[in-house]
Amino acid sequence: MATQPPDKILIVEDEPDIALALKIALESVGYEPFWAGDGEKALQILLDDNDCHLALLDIRMPGIDGVEVLKRLRSSNRDVAVIMMSGHGSEELAVECIKIGAEDYLSKPFVLDDMLQRVERARSHRLAVIEKKRLEQEREDFFMMLSHDMKNPMTAVIGSIDIMREGRLGPVNEEQVDYLQSAIDSCNEVILMIDNLLDIRRFEVGKMQLSIQPYQPVDIIRKVVAQFSRAAERDGIRLSLEFKDGIPDIAVDRNALTRIMGNLLGNALKFTPEGGEINVSCNRIEPSDAHLTRVPSYVSLPDGFLERQCFVMLTVRDNGNGIPSDELKCIFDRYMQSSSNGGRERGGAGLGLSFCQLAVESFGGAIWAESEAGQGSEFIILLPCVT
Ligand SMILES: Nc1ncnc2c1ncn2[C@@H]1O[C@H](COP(=O)(O)OP(=O)(O)OP(=O)(O)O)[C@@H](O)[C@H]1O
Ligand SMILES: [Mg+2]
């Protein structure tokens, strides 16, 4: 029953005898009930008293009735659980009140034990709601902390190391430049991980801001490949880009597509041993093309996708470790890493592909992976052309 300090419960009832009976019953089990004789007074108390989280509210009262009190309470930001009390003939109204946001209702004349059970139930439910809100707030605070308190200092660290790497603080030899560049690459990996986490969250809550416009995919992809060429060279991996002339525009968010390709290339580098090869390609695909039949059945395509007139297909192929076929679907799930290639030991969080999938879907496209363990992997993105 009620815990210490006692829970305050407001009884809103214009008949003093009923209010008194309720008060005595509630006090007997440790609550701290108090009384308001009309709707105006009840509203004043409920809107001002931050310690009162539960009200027993009579429906029929002179002046502002219980339904109106409930409506005003629900349009305020006060979080008070309400149990309506209905007299003979107002049961339908009581049911209506549940739709407006009342927790429960009691029909008069009520059995006190039943009333106490309903109060306890409403109280437990409210505590669960408060706990859920607290956890949501904690999660929100954590994401804010990630973006401000971790990402910003990391960016400052990169800036400082870069100044040293460029020799602006004194001469640095080739080996030192390599070490400083590795430090910068590692910091960038952490920033990418934070960005993936934040953007997955933004997609989830519908707050991802995208600026989708027609772009020439080759322009974007060429830049990403150039960014990775030094790391590939350092790791002894051959990185190539293949495309034909006349690739049509696609409607994408430029930053998001850059990040998608960055994640795929980062993975390919991570899971391809020295001496391996990574190939990026960009092709125009016609509806009759056999490539369209390669879309696995578990990939959900937007309505009318296969009836589109033309597509652009982007691929990132490597000849590294590969992925077992039964894991090809789930590697796109959050925090999922293949059991076969030591993703966790390689420092990732398992977020990159989840971001890629959400972003590609937001462009109205599809992404999937093809691979066989030990045979390398290919990540394929299909996007409708801008016609
Ligand atoms: N090119 C690839 N070759 C082999 N395995 C891959 C490849 N790309 C992804 N995987 C597998 O899919 C998993 C999920 O990839 P994802 O990019 O989501 O996470 P991650 O790279 O482990 O971490 P993060 O991207 O968050 O840093 C990887 O851990 C790895 O097991
Ligand atoms: Mg990754």
C-alpha cells in the first residue's frame, strides 16, 4: 500500500458525506487525502500542487464539472492520474472520460475495498509512467552528452594533431606523420560511431533532418573513395572505382550518402587483409536488368519500386573475410556483428550498417549484402533515378 511519505490524493466531491467516507478509508491505509468541494478549487490545487499526483474526481458538480476539470488538466502539462466518480446515469460519460485521459472510474455507490484497489492500481500505473519518463529523459541526456561533451572535444583533438602532422609546430619525419595520421583516423572512427548512433536515434524519433535533392552520384562517390585512398594504401589494399558515363542523378541527402559510402568503405577496409582488393562501382540499371532479381526477399522495397523506369546501383565489393550467408540479413540490425570475423575485437559498435539501411530507406532505396564466408563481400544499394 502507500509508501512513506504518504501519497497525497485530492478528493473532488461536492457532497461532504461522500468526501468524508473516502477520506477515512484512504487515511486508514496510509494515504494523505484532502478535499476540494468544487471544480474551480480542484483545478487551482491540481495545477499548483506538484506533490499531488492522484485525484478522485466527481463527474457531476455545480460550476465546472468533472469532465471539464479533466479536460483542462490534460491540456496543461501537469501529470496527475485521475479516477472519475460517476453517479447513476453518468456511466457513459465516465467511459468517455477514459478516452480523454482518465485512468479509471468508480460508480456510486461504491464499495470502499474496490475503491482502494483501483486507487492502488492507478498509483502503481502512474509510478510506472514516471519511471518510463525518467528513463527516456536519461536516454535523451545521454545522447546530448554524446554529441556535445564527447564529439566536440574529439574534433578539437583532431585539429591539434593535424597541426602537428602538417609540421606547423616543428619538423616531423615520415614515420611520425604516419603515427599522427593513425591517431586522426582513430578519432574520426569514434566521431563516425557517435554520428551513427545519434542519427539512428534521430531516424527512430522522426527527427532526422535531410535535404534530399538531385545529385550526380559519381561526384559524391569519387570524393569518398579519394578520402579512403591513403588508408587503403597504408594497409596494402588496392582500392578502385568503376563507372560508365551517363549515370543519371539520384535524389539523396549529400551528407548522408557520403556517410553511407564511408561506412561501407570503412567496413571493407576493416575486414580485408593486406594485399586484398576493394572495388566501388556505380551503374545505371534498367527495369529489365537481371540485377533487380538479386534483391533478397527479406528486403522491404517501397511501394511501386520495381515499376520505376531506371535505377542507380552502387556497390562496394571486397575480397576479404566475407560473411556467413545466414548472417547477411541480421548484420543490418543495431549492434549486430558477425560471429565469424571478430567485429567486436576490431573496435566497432555494430551501428554503421543500421545507419546505412535507415538512410537508404529514407531515399526510397534498398540495401543488402551478398557474400560467402572466406569469399569476400559485396554491399549493394539500389536507388531510383531522378527522371
Ligand atoms: N565488408 C565486410 N566484410 C566482412 N564483414 C562485414 C563487412 N561489412 C560488415 N561486416 C560485418 O557486419 C558487422 C556490422 O557492420 P557495421 O558496420 O554495422 O558495424 P561495425 O563495423 O562492427 O561497427 P561500426 O560501424 O559501428 O563502427 C560487422 O561487425 C562485420 O561483422
Ligand atoms: Mg562499420
